[in-house]
Amino acid sequence: MLNTLIDGLLRGNVYALGAVGISLVFGVMNVVNFAQFSFFGLGAMLAWFFVAQEGLPFWLALPLVLVICGALGLVINISVVRPLAKFLPLAAMLSTYAVSQILDNVSQISFGAQFRVFPQVLPTSNFHIGNMRFGTSDVVMLSITAVVMVVMSLFLKYGKIGKAIRATAQDQEAALQMGIPVGLVQHVSFVIASSLGGLAGVFIALYIGVANPTSGLDIGLTAFVAATLGGLGSLVGGVIGGFVLGILEAFGIYFFGDTSREIIVFVILIVVLIVRPGGLMGKVPLISTEPLTGTFLGKGRPLRMPRWVWPAAFVVGGVVIPLVASDYVLTTGTQVLIYAIIAAGFTVTAGQSGVLALGQAGPIAIGAYTSALVTMNLHFSFWAALPVAGLSAAIIASVLASPIWGVKGHYISIATLGLGVAIVAIIQLLEPQGIYNIPVPQWFGTVLSTPIAYYLIDFGVLVITLLVMWRIRRSHLGRVISAVGSDEVAALASGVRGRNYKALAFAISAFFAGVGGSLLAHQYTYIDPTMFTMLMSLLVVTIVIMGGVSLPYGAVVGSIILIGAMELLRFTPELRIIAYGLVLILVVRFRPGGILVRNS
Amino acid sequence: MTDLLALDDVNVYYGPFHALRGNTLTVGEGEIVSLLGGNASGKSTTMKTILGLIKVKSGTVHFAGEDVTHASTRHRVKAGIASVPEARRVFPQMTVDENLMAGAYTRSDRAGIAEDLERMRDRFPRLAERRRQEAGTLSGGEQQMLAFARALMSRPKLICMDEPTMGLAPKLVDQVLDEIVRINKELGVAVLFVEQQAELALSIASRGYVLATGEIVLKGTSNELLHNPQIQEAYLGKATQA
Ligand SMILES: Nc1ncnc2c1ncn2[C@@H]1O[C@H](COP(=O)(O)OP(=O)(O)OP(=O)(O)O)[C@@H](O)[C@H]1O
Ligand SMILES: [Mg+2]
């Protein structure tokens, strides 16, 4: 028990550092900074590189890591976050998400993807008090954090820039009017937060003994939950939230095992958002609704498409390509089509209802697993399993998401991101092995397992999806959803309960995600939880943003470019992710309506 | 008399929306000028333009003989423009003293700042009593005084006040107006202020400007404006609909 408490303190130590950084940046910029999440992974890798590879003493490596992370943070703020923060926090958040993916993968390319063993620089279990075991390493880590926190609070209380940071966090506009250099304040906060992230990363390496470039997002997400628990924007809250969360998590793992970690964290997030959205220390946050539609992504007019485009696209996609394309191209085509289905369905949520859900991998996974299980255990045919997969994704995802529709702005995005992670974690808990030999589709006894058969099935489903989306948009329901998305307050005033319609839009999107998951499962004939990553979710978001969040056919174009072109250009997986990230940043910055939409 | 502040043919846009339409406005040294106009007529926009929070599309802004059209807010504050923002906007979780110090952010003369801090405590005894209290816990009237004192801490030549009486009880409104006069008389600071109630505003101002849909439609001394038959109409924003 006591050892679990120590474990909790050490975990909490990392989360506290992360949460303070997140709160700091959030306070002065109103942006949830995903890029900072990457510094956890990067800090660990840099420490490994300096200590294990270059043989530097730990005490030299530590400040080096802090300086590098801080400098990198400054570059990111200047090049990506600041230019967007002026428009809308959501645009900046999306871009920081992209930056974090880029950073993780650049780090993976430079350091290699494998887990690296971090040398033991300090003894880890040389103290015994009763049953408790701990080491100099643990004491040093906790002391460094204590010193950092004391220095930080003195700086904020008495330092000139520190006071400016507080003033800016409390009222940015008023701070500007006093002549406070808000830009500088934001840079400084960003640098501090990045260095704290790097420090947390070094601690992770020290504590776990291994370093991995892509561990950052996961830990960052937990730190964000800690910040929310403590009260986003409150630094004391960040520290308290970090330690409370670390201890809760340690005991959760002690009782339920390691795979329950993500679920515990997600449950805590949901409970905080429902019971006390301002967190332990904070007031109810003042983030206003920022629906995507009408305010940034939905702006502008779609390019005019001549009428002949639709039949032409149908003939090319459904007849010409199947006739002339090679198996390789057709197999790539199936991927393009499946993602187009998922993304087109996602436009109701992202475009119309204005909810930037970041966890679509969750419903995709539900669909894939449902489809595999009902065909294998209940002997459903593929054709029956397909809609069942969609329905079960819609129902399960909606039930799990039901608590989050009351929250707003960033929270809803982060909550859906957490939801995606939690769904996959639940699946991992129930079905850790993965499922083999998923039956392939059949048509009256004929096995449809050739690339061209898959291609035609997917093409048919995509056509139906687009027709359904088109119908929904033109229906009364579709218009109400759009109204909620473009102005929730006004919609509420006219008697529409926004959250119900957001939930409905999410269910519709989850249905198509589930259908897409089913198609994937029966084509791969093998699935396991590692396939449904945050990256899959990012890809879906990038596709719709590239094509235009409220244009279902834009999703097809986005999918052709992001999946088709990158496959045909034979980008490596790491390069692809970097490309996705860059596309996301550039589109949000220069063409926020999507490539098919003229800027207004 | 040279003008302390001079806006000349200023045009401001929010995206495609033309918010200020070729406005020309001056404030002399030590003068009190009031800015009138109906809702959404561009009063706050004018204030923000003077403070450099919004960029002008064309036209110039001069302050104390210097062209500050493209200067940063920080530069303007240093040059002597201070602000009492709309809805006061004190820093709620900072103490009264910290709020005052924030007003002196652009200054670096420690001795002078300490001296001014003392002066503010003498001038506003209520604030002195509450120096360690968080500003968010002050009453509305006290917050208004704090906003005034905070503005004075930069040793301004001009204070821009956006609706300093907003949301205050009638008795407090009178107090605030008295305070404006007192600051002006005793410290010689010029004041440009926005006020919804025309009679009240003109009772302490020497001159006034009336905005309607982004345009200055009337200007003159307080006396002229008070006796202008159009004033009620223009002030209520009806002139544009006729
Ligand atoms: N940030 C902004 N973006 C777009 N339009 C704006 C912005 N700020 C103000 N406006 C518009 O500019 C016009 C003038 O606004 P302003 O705030 O200057 O009016 P005001 O005279 O201060 O009104 P009030 O008496 O309500 O304070 C309004 O139509 C308003 O909608
Ligand atoms: Mg106003």
C-alpha cells in the first residue's frame, strides 16, 4: 500500500509538472497546447541520447534538455501557435495537435522507434522504511519538483514578467491596455511550459527506466486531465491535480491492473467535467463556445462544381478505375474509399454540429470488433454485420459520450479524444489478443476476396453514404443541427436543446465510422487494438478539414490526397504522419474552409 | 492651443465591416471631452483605435505631436495615454496593490512609482484600506476607483475611459463624474470619456462628439450640443433611420 502511494507520488510528480505547463499556457493564450505533450517523449529521448549515447553526466544532460525543449517551444510558438491564437483558440489547438504528431515522428526518425533503456544514474531502491522502498533517484526527483514549484511561485508573485503573466491570464485585454507586452509574456510562458515538459520527460525516463519517442501524447493527455482536475489555468490546481491524479491512478492500477490506466483517467476526466467543470481550484472556465461552423472552418463558399462532375466521378470511380487499375492501385483505392466513408460521415459532427471530435478511432474500432464477433460467433453474413457494426458503434459511442455534450470548446474535443483512447483501452481489456480469420464477404456462395471485389463493395457503400449525407443535410433535422453548430446560444434561445442535436450528430458519424471499421475488419481479416490509434483519429480529422468540414464530397477529395497520393508516392509511415501534420497546419492557417472552399 | 490627441480622417474596419468612417477628433491638453452615441455606434472602437488595440486602415493618429498611427499600445502608454477599460476590467485575482503596479508596468523609475503608489493611497483612502484584498472582491464603485488609480499610475497626459459609469447606482455615477473632474483639475490630465447619458456627460465635459453608425455626426462645445435640437435624436441613433 505504502509503495503504491510512493508510486502515485512519482507519477503525480510528472503529471504536476505537465499540468502546470499546460495551465500556464492555457492561462495566457487560451490554447490547449498539444505540442507540449510531445516534450514528455522528447525530454525522455534527449536525456537518453545525452546520457546513454554521448556519455554526458546526468547533471549536465538535465539543463541541456531543458534548454533544448525551451528553445523548441519558442520556435513552435512563433511559427505555429501565435499566428493562429489571434484567430481562434480551436484553430491553434488543432495545429498544436499536428505539431505534436510531427515532433513525435521527427523524434522517432532521429532516435529510432524502439524503447531505449535509460541507464540508472541514481540508486532507485537504497532506502527502506518499514515496508517502504525508495531510492535517491525518487528523492531527487521530488525535491527538484519542489524547488521548481517554489521558484515558479516566487517568480509569479514578485517577478516583473511573472506579474505580467498573471495579469495576462486574468484579463488579456486589460493587460494589453496597461502596456503589458502580452506577446513576450506568451513566449516566456511557452518556453517555461516546454522546459517543464522536458523535465517531466526526463523524470519519466528516470522513473520507468526506458524512453520512447511516442509516449508523450499519452502522458500529456493524462497531464491535461490533471490540469482539468486541479482547475485549468490555476497553477496551484495543476500541482494538486497532478498529485491527486497520480495517486488515484497508482491505486487504480494496483487494484485493476495496468490496462485499466486509460480508462481510469478518462473516467476521472468525465467525472470532473460533470461534477465540477472548473476543477478543484478553479472557477467554472470561461471558454466560450467556438463552433467550427460559421466561425472559422466553415467560412467561405464552396467552389462551384459543374453538374457533370458527379456522374463523371461516378463513372471514373465505379467503372473506369475497376476496369483499368492494377491490384495495387485497387487495394490502395479500398483504403481511400473506406476513409472517405468514415470522413464523409464525420462531416455532420465536425461541420454541421460544430463539434471537433478527436477520437473517431473509437467508433471505428467498435464497428470492426462488432462485425468480427457477430460474423464469427453468431454466424451473421457480412452484409448483415455491416449495418449492425454501424448501429453498435453509434449506440456504444453515444452512450459513452453522453456525459460530454454539456461541456464546451476545448473540453469537448479533449473529452472525445479521451473517449477514443478509452474505447480502445476497453477493447484491449476485453480482447487483448486480436482477432484472426475474420470471414471475407460472400455473395451467394462466391467468395469476394479479390481487390476488385473489395473495391466495388467499398465504392457502393461510399455512394450510399454520400446520398444519405446529402439527404440529411437537406432535411429539417440537418438544418437544425447546422443551426446548433453555427450559433448554439441562438439555437437555445429558440428552444432547441443543442446538446441533444450534437449527440445525434455524433451518433450519425459514429454509425459511418462503425461501417468503415467493419469494412476494414473484413478486408484485413485480422484486427487488434493497436490498429486504432490516435493517429487514425487525426487522419479522419485531417481529411475532413482538408476537404472542408461541412462538405461530404470534400471528404472524398481529402481521402484521395491524404491516403491515395501518399500511398502511391510510397511515403514511409513516419513521413506520412509528418505530411498529415503539415497539411493540417497549412490548411488551417491559409485555407481554413478546406481546399474546395474559397476564403471569404 | 496645440492638440494633445488628434485623429485625422480615421477609417477602421472589422473584416469587411466599416466601423469608423473618416472620423476626425481632437482632445486639447487638460481638456475633458465626451464621446456620445447609441449602441454599436463605434464608441469603444474609437477608444481602442486611440490605444492602438485596432489597426487603422487609413488616416492618422497623433499624440503629443508624435505620429503614433502605427505605434504599439505599449509605446502609446509610455507616451502618456492611459486607459480605463470598458467594464473596468481590474485583474480580479490580484491584490489592489498589484493592480496599481500593473498600471505602472511601462515605467522603470522605482522611486517615482513608489511615490505615486503613496499618492494613490492618499487620493483613494478606500483602496489604501484594502491594499492586500483581491480586486475581484471589491464593490463595483471601488473597482471603478481602482481602475482610475491604475490608469493614473502610468503618469498619463490623457486617460481614455470607456463608459466609466456603466452598471453603477445613480449615486455612484455622480461620484465617478466628480472624480473625473477632480483628476482633471488637480492633475491636469486630459480625459476622453464615453458616456451613455448625454446630459450627464456634457455637464462635466467642455466639448463633445456624437457618433452614429461609425460616423461623427455632430460635434461642438457642451453648450452647443445641449441646445442642439438634433442631439436627442442623434444620440438615440434615430437620425440614421430617418
Ligand atoms: N471585434 C469585432 N469584430 C467585428 N465587429 C465588431 C468588433 N467589435 C465591434 N464590432 C462592431 O463594430 C460596431 C461598433 O462597435 P463598438 O463596440 O465600437 O460600439 P459602441 O458604440 O461601443 O457600442 P456600445 O454602446 O454597445 O458599447 C458594432 O456594430 C459592433 O458589432
Ligand atoms: Mg462600447
